Amino acid sequence: MDHLLSWIIFVPTLGAILCLFVPKRQVRVVAVTASLAALILSLLLFPTFLGGGEGAAGYSGSHYGELHHVERHEWITGSNLAIEYFLGIDGLGFPLLILTTLVAFLACLASWNMESWKVGKGIRAYFVLFLLLETGMLGVFVSLDFFLFYIFWEVMLLPMYFLIGVWGGERREYAAIKFFLFTLGGSVLMLVALVAMYFYSDGALASEMQRTGADAVASGYRDGVALTHGTFDLIELATNKVIQGHFNAASTVFLGLKFSTCMFMFLFIGFAIKLPVVPFHTWLPDAHVQAPTPVSMILAGVLLKMGGYGFLRLCYPIFPTGGETWAFLLAVIGIVSILYGALCAMAQTDFKKLVAYSSVSHMGYVLLGIAVMTEAGFQGAMFQMIAHGISSPMCFFLVGVVYDRAHHREINRFGGLWMTMPRYGTLATIGFFASLGLPGLCGFIGEVWVILGTFAAKDNPAMPWAPTMAVLAASAVVLTAGYILWLIRRVYLGREREEYQSFPDVSARETMILVPMAVLSIALGIFPMQTVFNFTNGTLDNMLRHVVQVIGLVP
Amino acid sequence: MPASNLLTQLLPELILLVGACGLLFLGATRLAASRSFLPFAGVLVLVAALVVTIRRGEPDGSFAAMGLWISSLTHYVRWVALSVGILILLVNWYLPVQEERGEFVALILLSLLGVLLTASANDWLVLFFAIELVSIPTYILIALSRLDQRAAEASVKYFFLGALSAAILAFGLSFLYGASGTTQIQHIAGGVISLTLPSTGELGSIAMIGFLFVLAGLAFKVAAVPFHVYAPDVYEGAAAPITGMLGFVPKLAGFVALIKLFAAIGWNLPIEIKWLVWILAAVTMTAGNVIALLQDNVKRMLAYSSIAHTGYMLVALLIGPVAGEGPMHDGVAALLFYIAVYGAMNLGAFAMIASFGRKHGELETLDDMNGIASQAPAVALALAICVFSLMGFPPTAGFIGKLYILTAAFSFSADHAFAQPLLVLAIVAVVNTVISAGYYLRIVAAAYVGKSSTPANPTGGFTLRWGLAVCSLAMLVLFVWPRGLAGQASRATAAIHDSVSAAHTVVRVDTDFGNAQVDRTSP
């Protein structure tokens, strides 16, 4: 047992505490140092995953249920209850953890020169909240006890609420409350699922113990460990045959509904609000438009990924039959998100809103890829999350750069910025083309994999019309190209406008933020195996095998 | 029982009584020095009573005489009421005008004395007197709390409705006496419940009428819908610090009395009563939260929030006790945990309102709270903690409290007759959390996001700020370490388990998928 993950999570907290005490001028330095420290610490995880050759399919990387850097202690214990401080990492959490520390570091740099600092307002509170937010996000990706996961998930909301509400734009109060209420609405459903899953797992183990006469049930993934009571352990819930059998059996009911179907939906809505998918997406444009640029970067880069991560960590491994039942509906919602998000993006005249709606569209691919339950689908969804986590913060920062100078975001009032700001124009083109899904850049791989995965589901009886869906998803690429190219034409190309002549090109700090994301967009596009797939596929394929097996076993 | 034994058992109550009388005399003197010393003396009395309570440790439940039963429940209520009482005095330190301070502090002590006696009452008459002892001082406290016509109006309104509820309560108690022929609540040793018919073990019709009236009378005290109408007006009229007390002290007494009422029939509630309480809980929390959404006056908003919290606690009451399981399964333990947490967080929210004033007096509307955060970051932070705790949001104790109620509701096995309605009720409670976030967030947003051209005037002095700080700190500490309070709460229910299981055979639940290990008495 080592404490590396705890260090990664709580280094930002230490930074936040330090920020409370250092002089005001030093706060930014402390915050950037803390987030850089978290980034460096998270990079120390690479050797574990580069270890190579342990996966069955020859992938380096981890298996589902094969955890690294595990840390577990009892936290809240009752007469028959154990909530654990249980951290661990596998191929699902690892890339998202790296993404989080990276985006948080870049967003911290992006916060260096905010407007409010000139009047000296709230700099200390801002960075304290920012670092606490980073702790919350990191905690979500590595905590494997459902209760701990839930705490991190909720706690992360508070700093986000204040970051949008205090440092946001004109309608910040509305946006912050809307964001909070939507997410809270989803998470209370998750809380119901959390409590229900605990008691149902308790019941499953109790009846198994009664049947066999033993006083414990062997753990599903830990050698030499036996369970006597219900558990919040997410891996145990997914791998223990007794619990899985009970959870997914048709005879297990919750309020008269089939348990797995019902719980899957509760969890799904919680995560779908975060992702967001179409009926639940309306908080996103508001929150993005009102949030300050660095907070938008975090929101798009990391927070949305928690929804996708939640699907992959909770919904599918624990309730495979629920996934099967809802597969078609979820895929349809995914397609609708892709198309509707793209159409909305096309209609926007606000630069930031356009990028926000493009996120809805891109996250639709994640949902579609996961819903079809094929290897390529899962892999593509995961890749799409990472790719979007790089391209989308970049786009938001690009919007922020021009907003800092022009103080408005009306697309139609811009023009010819590439001529005025050549370096900015080049980087912006890379960022938006990555978002567009140009072959060779990161957005392409995820979309193609998802579409391939959707085709591959054509023999699945739960997924009628899979080829049609794949065609629809593929055709959405045209819409994406439409709004991005139109955007580039209106903002960066065309006649130079006089009022923007005096704009300075991107500064060294801004370049420092944009270049890593630009480099990664290209690297992910050209070396998808080495940058993402090798780390994630072992876990994802193993999980999919488990899902398919459970669906096969349970009629 | 020898008299000396009675005196030692009731030492905390006696300290309060003597202290209150002493303060009344001190307050009557014309020495200015003694008057400024009065709140401090009040705190000393409470600390002395608290020290005696804690040093005495948990009673073994063997003392029962004179209509009193000193049980583990008494112990829990004693130290919770006295601890929160100290905070209440800290928050009320500067109230009211100098000349009336002695009476004011003495009345707070007397009201707390009523809570303590409610917790040890084992006779309907003693219970009635104890509950009135809680209420009567509060009528005067409201009128004394500030020189404002609204305070006088609130006091009168509260008095008349309180008198009405007392009449209903007394009327119901007379029926219970008629049904059983005794005023004793529980026969401690034998577990004989005289209210139930010997033939069927159910409530007779006379006892049923009495039960319903007592329930209605106590619903007034805890401000459950539809007996809540006084709460917003009274909370708005009284000064904010005393409102923090009004939200907690009568509610604690009311719930302790409800626990005793339900325990008196062995928690063997007829199905009609179960549904009645179910509806009462669902309507109370939903109406409280929805109407709170429409308020612009912060005190009215918090009044409706306190009504909503009554609803959550009624859920826990309906779940009922389970022996030896702790608040995760035991509804009564969850209720006792929740009400202690609620007392502190509610007081904290009102203390924040009391800590600033505007030109027209107290902070009234949400707009009055604008800009508090930039003016006083520490106070705003404490407010935020208390409000997020009221919302039931981690990392605060309010979350743990809600979680306990939720888990207790879920811990019924699926084939239990009332398991499904309880699940639905738990989901209603959870949905209410989201509704409540709608107005709690407006309070936080007003303090943090709102801008004000004029700064608010700090009022209330440092004791109030200390009280606020302790309330908010307690919320964080109890989140990280809930076991201490939870353990106390589950031990406090031991007295109830004894009588319940003695009165009623334990139902052993066996289902197709287990839960066989949970012994659960029928709630």
C-alpha cells in the first residue's frame, strides 16, 4: 500500500491551506505550484501502466478489477456497515486523472491575469476554491468506495458553485444556481441508488450465507478476503458473483420495478446530467457562458468527463442487464444529443455558447459509444472523452483570449483575426480542427471508433437499427464541420477589422497554455495507441467481457 | 424511593430551577453590574447542569418514581438540550434591553428545564406540564425579545395557538386516561401496555381518539402541516436570536413526547395511523419547502425550512426503533441524531441574521443580506456551512443526518408490509432536498453574489459570533466524526427498545434474499 494517490488528491488541498496564509501577492504562485505538483505526482503513475504485457490481449495496462496503488482504511463503521477510504486506479481512472491534473494546471495558469485581480478582489478565495475543486475532481476518479465517490462528487459542486457565482458574468447567480440544482437533482437519485445498492448487496450476501451455511462469502476479486455484510466497494459490487447474480436477477425488485433496470436509470440520470445529454443539457450553455474562462476549461475538460466515467465505472459493470434493457433508448438519446447539439451550435452567435453546444454534441458520441456495448464503442467513448478533454478546454481558452481583448463574444462582429494575431490564428485553427474531428487530430479517432462500434452492434438484438444509427452519427460530422468552418471563416478569416488592429498577439503565458494542448491534440491523433488506447483498452475490454458474460448468464 | 435519591437523580433539573430563580432575583436588583453579569451567570448554570449530567453518566434506567423515569433517553436529551442551550445563550447574549435581562435569561432556562422534564416524564400529566413549561416561557420571550409591534403580535398569536394546542393535547390525554385507567405512560418492568386491547393487541376506539388528539396537539409543537400556520409569523416577529431557539426547543420537546407516545403503544401503530403519519410527513416537508421557495423574507424562509425539517424527522419517527443497530437502521436514533444536528445548524443560520443589521433594524429580506461576504468573510462562511448543512449537503453533519434517515427507511426488508410506502417516503424526502436547495442557495447567493452599496452594521457582539462559529464548526466535525453522537443516539433508544420488545413480539423477517439477520419490531 502506498500513498501516492492520496498525495495526488490532497496536494491541491495543502496548496489551498497554504493560500490562506501567504501574502496576497504570492497566492497565485502557491496555487500554480500546487497544481504543478499534482501534475508531476500524477505523472509518476506512468511506470505502473507502461509495465507492459500483463493484459490478456497483449495490451499493457490494467484489467478491470486489477487495481494499482491501492489504499484502503476504514472510515465510518457501524454495527454492520463499513465505509472505507478506498483509493485505487486502473485503466479507467488513469487517463482521466492525468487529464485532470493537466487541465487543472493549465486552467490555473489561465487564471493568472483575470480582470478581477486588477482591482485586487477575491484572489485568495478564488485560488483556494480552485484548488479544492481540483481535489474534488481527482477524488472522484480514484475513489472506489461508492460512498467516498459520492462525497467527492458532491463536494466538488460547492467550489464550482462559488466559482461561477462569484467570478462569473452578468447572469452568474442564475447560472450557478441552475448548475447546482441540476447536478444536485441527479446526485440525489444517485444517493438513493447508493443506499439501495448497499442494502441489496447485504441481502444477497445474507441469503447466500444462509444457503451455504458459511459465515462469510468470498470476495469477488480479492484473494483471502471474505464479506459478511453489504459493501460500497465498487469493484466488489461488479465482480462478486453472488451480488451480481442478485442485482441482475429479474426477480429482484425495487418498488415493483426490476432492480437493475431501475438502479441503472437512477445512476444514469445522475451521470447524464453531468455529461450532459440532451434533455438534461440546459444548464451547460448557461454555466459556460457565465463562468470565467479557466472555470469553463475545467467544466468542459474535466467535469463533463465525470458523467462518462460514471457510466463506465458504475452503470455498466454493476448493472449489465440494466444496460442491455436501456441500450436502444440510450443510443437514441446519444444520437439526438449529437445532432441537436450540432444544430444548436450552428445557430449560435455567441462564441462561447457555440463551443458549449459543441460539447453537448461531442459528449453524445460518448453516450452512443457506451450504449452500444461493443469493444470499439467503449474504446471510442473513452478516447472521445480524453480527446474532448484536450480540445474543448483549448477552444474555451481560445475564446477567452479574444474576449480578454475585445470584451465581447459576438461572432459576427469579429473578422480577420488571423491576420492581426498570426500565432493565435494558427493555434486556434489547430484547436478548432481538433474539435471538428479532422483526421490526424484527436477528435477524429474517437468519433470513428464510436461509429465503428455502433456498426459492430448490428447483430445485438437489443440494438435494432444499429447501422442506421451509425450512419446518422457519421453524418453529424458534416454538421460539425459546418459550424466549425463557418466559425473560422467569420472570426479568423475575411477582411481585417479596424477595431481589432491593435490587438496584441498571444502572450508568452497564453502560448504556454495553448501549446501543450495543441501538441497533445496532434499526438493523440497520430499515436492513439501509445497515448490512450494502450492504457485503457485492457480494462475496458475486460469490463465488456464481464458485462456480456453477466447478460448471457442472467435470462 | 427515598427523597435524597430523587434529588440526586434530578440534580441537573434542580440546578436549572434554582439557577433560573436566582437569575430572576438578580434581574430585579437595580445594580447595573449584576445585570451585565446575568447572561454569563446563565451560561454558568447551564455548564454546571451539563457537567453534572455528563459526570453522572448514563443512567441504568432503574429510577422510576413520581411520574418520572430517568432513562438513557433522558440522558441524551439532557446533554443535547443543555449543550445547544449554552449556544442559545451565547447567541442571545445582548438581548433584550438591560432592564429585562434577568427575566429573559431565566425564562430561557425554564424552557430548557421543560425539555429536560419532558424527557424524563413517565406520566401523561407530568408530560403535559413539562411541555407547557417549554411553551409558556417562549410566549414571553418573544414579546421581550425586541421593542417592535410585530414581536408583541407574534407573542399573542403564538400564545393563543399554543393554548389551543395545549387544550387539544389535554383533551387527548384525558381519553388515554379513560381508555387505560392510568396516567402512567409505560409500565417499566412488565411492559404492559394498557392502551391496547388485550384481545387483539390493537388500540381500542377510545384510545384511538385520544391518540389522534395527542398527535394533533404535539404536531402544533413541532410545527407539522397543517398545524404550522403560526410558525412564519412568529419567527418573523421575534428577534432573530430567539427565533433560533424557537426552532429547536419546542421541537425537541415535541418529538421526545411523540417518541413517548409511540412507545406507549409499543410502536405497534395501526395501519391508519401509519398512513396518517406518512401523509403528515410527506405534506409537511413538501409544503414547507415549496412555500419557502416563494419567500423573500429570510426569516420566513427559514421558518418554512424548519417546517420542512419537521417533515424529515417525522419520516424517522415513522420508521421506528430497531434494537442494537444504530441510526443506520434505527429510525428513532436517526431522529435523535438529526434533531441535535438540526438544533445547531438552525441556530447558526439565525445567529448569522442576528449578527448584522440594516437601517430599518434586523436583516429582513434577501436583499438585506447582499454583500455580507465581502464585508465579513468569516461570518458568511459560517452561514454557508450552516445553510449547506440545512440543505443536507456534504461535507456537513446535515448530510449525515439525512443519510441516516434514508438508510433507516431502506433497511426494511422488501416483504415487510410497510416497506414500500417507507421507500417512497424516503424518495419524497430526497426529492425535497433538491427543492430546498432552490431557496437555500438563494441565501448563500445573496451573501456571496449580491452587491450592496451600503455596508451592514455589525450587531450582537463577539459572543454571538462565537456561538455562530461553534455551530458551523460542529457541522464540519460531526461530518468527519459522526460516530460519537450517533453512538449516543443509538444508546438513547435502549429505553424504548426495552418497552417495545417487551410489549410486542419481535418479528423475524425472512425473505427470499435474506435480511434474515435483522430483527425488526413492527413499527
